[in-house]
Amino acid sequence: MSRFSTVRFSLKARLMFIIGSITALLMLLISVGILSQWRTMIVGNLRQNAEGVTRAIAISLTDAFLYGDEEDPPLEDLLERYIRNYASTITGLTHIAVIDNSGRILAHSDHAQYGRVVTDSLAVASGRTDRLITAILESPHHGWVIETVQPLRIAGKRWGVVRVGFSAESTRAEIRSLFILLVALTTLVTTVTLLVLYLLIGRLTDSLHELVLLMDRTGLEADDPVPVPRRNDEVGFLLQHFGLLRQRLSQSRRELLGVHAQIARAEKLASIGRLASGVAHEINNPLHGIKNCLYAIEREPDNQKQITTYLPLIREGMEYIETVVQKLLGFARQQPASMQDVDLQEVLSKVLRLLDYNIRRKHTTCTLTVEPDVPIIRGDPQLLSEVMMNLVLNAVDAVGNGGLITLRCCRAGENRVLIQVQDNGVGIPEEHLARIFDPFFTTKGPKEGTGLGLSVALGVVETHGGIIRVSSTPGHGSTFVVELPVGEERS
Amino acid sequence: MHTRILYATAIFAAFLLTAVVTIVVYKTTTDIGSPFPPVTAFSARDSSLAGRQVVYIGVVSRYPPPVIYQGYQPILDYLNTGSRFRFELRLGRTYQETVEQLIRGDVAAAFLGTYIYVRAHERFGVRCILMPLNENGQPFSRSVLITVAGSPIRGIADLRGRRVALPSQDSFSGNWLPLSEFPRYGLVGETRPTFRYFSHHQSVVYQVLRGTFDAGVVKERVAREFLDRNIRIVLSSDPIPGSPLVVRGDADTAVTNELRDVLLRLDVRRPDDRALVAQWDQEFQYGFTRASDADYDGIRRLLHVQRGQAR
């Protein structure tokens, strides 16, 4: 019985893992891409706004330098006025400072900074260029700040720089919110994808499981169509074709059984042919006796004493012939295979009786030993007789005059019996051992064998759930061992 | 069991990796200071000026200060190149203030107007050393009468009863019509147009554009700037000597000579020099020539007319 739980790397787990990983990775890449683009855009806007405002402020402050007077009003006063105005009107401004070319603060939104000389990296950088410089940094006082430095200059005349700081906290919060949103979306999409995937793959594997169960409970011998669930997908297609495959296998098996039956019949006929000479001799002797008796009676029809003596002999001869013919008919009769109780002692004895002439003709000694604990087994006595007949006939053919054939039947374990046919004949060459059970394989002449005997014997034994083993030493003989199950009802 | 441990390990590793990537992305994304600041590719500023003797050059207030810096600072940058002096601009709020700066020695030289120079020469003995050339290579310039493009004014005669905007009273443009043209066309007494002086030439143009005044007089160089903004030149003055670069009578010869030599060295026929002067005020984009006081005699005669009228 197949169970999916015994599958080591299940399709479901692999698909979930692979597709889940790919989905998560793709979502991650997409999210990072979107986040990067939006971040660039948001920070770009922040920068653009800061730079725009700073440039506008710089124009005004440059005018202050142009029009400011050292006395009326003093330049610093004018700058102070401008800065206070910017600080009160521009939203998000954290600080604004006007710094001269030597780095001294001329005006600042924080009065504590007045007169201080600025020497930080931004001041150094701005001192080296006439372009606007922008930096985003984390300030201990204002958090994230975007700071711009714009030189106050016209043509080559430069009065200093204006440094303007704008809070970038809202921008950072916006990016953080975007990040959280994308993480949530990624998690949601991945989870939903995995869930849908889990359900779909579950459905698929359930269908496969169903198919496996169907295969398990479907016997090839059964001719009745197994109900296949109707589905319109690939699984349905698979189920449908499994049904067709089963039908083809069933058909093939029927054909194979038919062929086997034909082979068995052919082999039986061949065996009958080989029996014929023995049977003829069995019949011929009493016939001769009957003939002689009849001849004597005809010669002396009035000899009542002779008639009285010969008629019982004639009857006895006739009855013997009748017995032989009945035995032959019994062997040749086509009977359907039927499982019944089989006494192996009886089967083996009957076979030896049938082959008595063949054995005696070659002056062969044949012994039969059946152990007392051999049980009655379940099987077809006719088929088993054929198997034994073939094995003993092969042994008779293998041994020379005065050869020895030993039949032994014993129990092999709790539920099996073993029948051994051993001879001291010519043996089987090693290169033939692997082929002796092949149909039509024979080393005998055309009129001596069909090459089907052992093949049929193997088929019969396997049909009974048994096995045949063979061992042979060329020049010293062969041993065939048939091992049969006792059968469920007898075990 | 082994398979389950394998799957559990893989899932745990995936979660761990995801967590690490998430944290890294968070840190990277919310660090908005990166990749700022883009402080790269500085254009090196000239620090060689430090320590040099500062010499101030004055400019009369003919234009707004930004315009003066835009047009005159490049001239000073040129003068500063290779000089042992550091020339700086010092602007006057009036024409007179620049003359006073020159006389006081606050400025070593000054770009004066033609008219104010003649008067300053008479009063303080200042002397002109250079005057600019025009596009024809001649040391002359002109003042022009302007109106808006659709104005019916076609000449001086049409100005009768009209309002005319004029630049500084100390400039030639501010005196050309009142001293020379109005009397010539009989626009005197009640027929004389009403006029008003403004600080800068550009202010005159804006007044005309706004329609506050029917016409105005400006330097030709200023009028040309506004030709594409609905301004039309109605009349040009006779050529007058260009606005001179003036020094005091007892000026330091070293400064005077350097100014003269460096500016006369310019030859706008050379591509390098032509590219250099492209950023200068249009009045000086064709170079300079030596100036002598006699070049301004024509203006001096106009001044005499004014004095005659005053008497």
C-alpha cells in the first residue's frame, strides 16, 4: 500500500519551497526596486526644494551685499533682517547663516553663533567651489537635516556663502512609512501566494494520492472496469489513461494465458507421445496373452477346461488394458485448473506408475521418499502431476542404463513443501543453466523433445506461488527442487 | 525525520536571510544621508589673490549694482590675472559719489561717464587713460531716444508735450536732449517735454515699457538689450567719445600703467581674447584705446552751452 507520508522529498514540499522562495525573492527585488526609485524621487524632491529656496535666498542676500552700506544701515543689520524674515516665513527651516569668505559667521538665525568661524567639511567644500552644495546629515539638535551652501557671488565677485538647513525628518518618516508598507505588501503577497499554492498543490497531490489508491486496489486480472473519477485536467487525463493501460494489460494477460494454455497442451501432447511407447508395451503384453488365449481357445473350442482357465486370464488382461488406458486418458484429459487439496504422495506415486515402463526400460533405479510430516497442499493435482512428469522424464533421459533417480518430498519451513528430483545423469552444462526454462530451449533431437517442458513446469509452479531451483554438475547429475506453498487454508 | 529537519533548517535559514536583508535594506534606505553629499568635481578657486595689495576701481552708478558686477567684475578678474595687485570693484550710489571716491583716493581709478568726466576733469584735474572701442573699432558710443514699438513718436519734434525719462543728470544721456536737441527743435519753455531723471539706464527703459513715460534716452548699448522686448530706437545722437577709465591727476603710475598696459594688450581679433571679453559689459567687448582729454572737447562744448543756459 503506497502512502505519501513515506515519500522522502514530497512534491508538495519541494514545490512550496521552490516557488515560495522564488516568489519571496521576486517580491523582495521588486520592493527594493520600488523603494529605491521612490526614495530617490522623495529625496530628489527634498533636495530640489531646498536648493530652490536657497538660491532664492542667495539672490536676496547678494543684493544685501550690493546695496548694503557699512553705515546706513550696516550690512550685518540688513542681513539680520533678511534672516529673521526667512526664519519666520519659510517652513521647515532649521537654521540659516551668512558666512564670509574667511568662514566667519556674519549673521545666523541662532544669535549664539555670531562671530564663530566655521571650519567643518561643508565649509571647506564650499570654499573650494562656486557651485551650490547640498548635504543630508543627522544633526544632534535637529535630527535629519538637509543643508545647502550657496556662494553669494556675481561673476567672479564672491562675498561669502549662505548656509541653509531644512528639516528632513518628515522625508525620512515618509521613506520609513514606504518601507513598512512595502514590507507589509511583500509579506501579504508572499503569504497569499504560498497559501494559494498550498491549496492548489494539495489538490494536485490529493488527486495523485487518489490515483495511487486506485492503482493499489486494482488487480490486473479484474475485467470489471474500475470507476475512474471524471476530471477535466491533467490528473483526469492521467486517470483516464491509467484505465486504458489497465485494459491493455488485462488484454495482454488474457492473451498470454491463452498462449500458455496452448503451450501446455502442446507439451502435454508431447509427453503423451513420449508415454506412448511405454503405454504400448503395457498394453502389448496383456494383448499378447489375450491373443494367445484366444488362439488356444479357437484351436480347441471344446476344451472347456482350457476355456475355463483362459477366460479369467483374458478378463484380467482386458481389465489391465482398461486400467492403463484410463490412466492415459486421465492424464491427457483437458481439465480446467482448479485449486483443491493435493496429496503429494499420491501425485508422485501416480507419476512413477505412469513412467514405470520408461524407467524399467533403461534399467534405472527410481526411489521415492515422502516425509511423514508433508502436509496436504492446495493446488491443481493435474498440473502438478505434469510438472513432476516433466522433471522425472528429463531425469530418465539424462541417466544412462543403471542410472539412479531419487525423488524426495519434505517440509520446508512452516508453510512450504519441497520436492526434490535428483539424478546421476549427464548433468547440464553451465552455459545452459540460465536458459533451460526458456520456451523451446532443448538439447534433445527434434523427435525427442519440444523444449517446452521446463517452461511449462516453471509457469505451473509460479502459478502456485512456488519456485523451481536447479543445480547441476556436468557428468555427475542434476538436482531440481520444486518449492511450493502449503496454501492459506492449510498453513 | 531527517527530511523534516532538512526542511526546518531550510525554512529557518530563509527566514533568517529575509530578516537580515530586511534590516540591511531598512538601514540603507532610511539613511538618507547616503549618497549625499555629492561634493565632487570642485572648480578650484583662485587663492593666489591673498596677500596682494588691494586696488579699488570705481564705477559710476549707470546700471544697477548686479548688472555692474555682472559686466565689470570679469574685467577685474582679467586684470587680476598675473597682476601684483588685487583689483576690487567699489560702486558709488551716484555719479558724484564715484568722483568723490576717486578724489579721496578710495578708488585708484574709475569708470566714469563721458559727461561726468569732463566736469571732474575741470574741477579736480582727473585724467582719462583709456576709452572703449565700439564694434567698428572706433572710440565712440551713442545715446539713443527710445519709445515702445507702437509709439507714434518718430523724432524729437514729436516729443512736444510728452513725458521723457532720462538717466542720471551727470550722464551724457541725461543731458543730450535737454541741452542740445530740445533747443534745436524749439522745444523750450512751455513746449518743452516734461522729463525726469532716474538712477540707472535700465530704469529709464522700464519706465518707457510700463508707459509711465512716452520716451526715454539711454546708452545705445542698453537700448539694444531691450530691442526684443518692444523697445524701438527712434533717434541716435552723434558719436560721442566712449566712457573713459579715469585716474587722479597724481595717480600711482604703477597702477595706472598696469591698468593701461593690460587692457590695451587685448586684441579681440584673437579668439582667446574674444572668448574672454564675451562675459564683459557690452560697452567693453571690443577692447580699449588710449584716451586723451582732447577727445572730450565736444562734450566740453555741450557743457558750456549748459552753463550759458544757466546764466
